[in-house]
Amino acid sequence: MLIEVLKSKIHRVVVTDADLNYIGSITLDKNLIEAANLIAGEKVQVVNVNNGERLETYVIEGAAGSGEVTLNGPAARKVQKGDVIIIISYAHMVPEDAKQFQPKLIFPNELTNQLH
């Protein structure tokens, strides 16, 4: 049996842009991706602190050090520039492995999206 557990979390970053005319996804600063142990193309859940919206999409790598957090395509309808979001990824594991697993949690500067 496999269970789904928290793998990574980027806690409270600010949306820098919302681009409705893009094909879809969330573009993240490469530094945030690496710090949170995410990979380009990985499925993530996005939780909007401002309005309670939740959505699933996939990660696209943005420029390192840019602080970029852009929701693209239809997801852009669920956020506004300046909203605070939480980005979560999950992994499937057998319960024995899950008990020992330590998720990667990062808490960037909420004003700049930069790592401390």
C-alpha cells in the first residue's frame, strides 16, 4: 500500500504576476524550486491565502534570484498579483518509509520571495 504524504512546501510567497494567456502552470524562481526540492514539471498544489482558492498545476523554472511566482493560464483566474500563496507537493510512499521521511519546508521572505 502507498500513502500520499507532504514532500515539499513553499510557505507564503507573493504572486508576482498572473498571465492568463500562457499555456498553464506556475513559474517559480529557480532558487525556490531547488530549496524546496521540486523539479520542473512536478505537480504542485497552490493554496491562495487571500481567497481560499486551491488548484493543481505543474512547475516551470524561472530565472534564479528573480523572486518570480507567476500563475499561468487558467490558474491566473484564481489569483491576483500580490496575493500570498502556499505551494505544496506530495509523494507516494509505503507507510514505513513515510514515518521516517522529512519533508522540505521553506519559508522565504514574504515581501521579496527570496530565501533568508
